[in-house]
Amino acid sequence: MIGHYNAQDAESYVALMTEDACEAGYRGDVVRDGRQGIVSGLTAMFAEFPENRVEILYGAEFDNYAVLHERVFRSSTAEPFEVMAVYSFEGDKCSRVEFVR
């Protein structure tokens, strides 16, 4: 998934997600809902930040979850920021991503 994200390939990224997947703040509001909502949101973000990419600092898996400590780069001139991303899975598809920032 991260490879598709870093390639700014929203369609391939969401192909690894369930139809009703979402991205949200941790224990908070959904910011991108469903595959089409995620594609639309990522496409807009990639247009605004064409150098956007993420670097994985640490990762752990437990049961149906993956937790990644990520450093996000918006551009070569912007200060990067860090997030914890909690990926929930249903089988081999991601159903929800929650970001702690």
C-alpha cells in the first residue's frame, strides 16, 4: 500500500481496500469514505502536494491490525511531520486507516 501511496497511485492504493473502507482521525471523524471517497481525497492531495511521500519509521502487526509510525513529506521545502497510522484489515483488504497526529 505504501508503495502505491508514494507513487501517488490512488487507484492501486484503494484496490487493496474493502469497498466501504475509510480513512479517519484516530477515534474521530471519517475524512475519506469508501473507495471513491479515498480516491477523490488522495487525488486532490497529490495535486496540491506533488512531492508528497511517506517514510516508515517503525511498523508492528497484531492480529488484523498494522501500526505504522510514519514521517510525511509534503514537499522538499516543507518541514516533515509524523503520524501513527492504524490500519485495520478484513482478510487481505484494508478496511480502515486511522491517523494519530
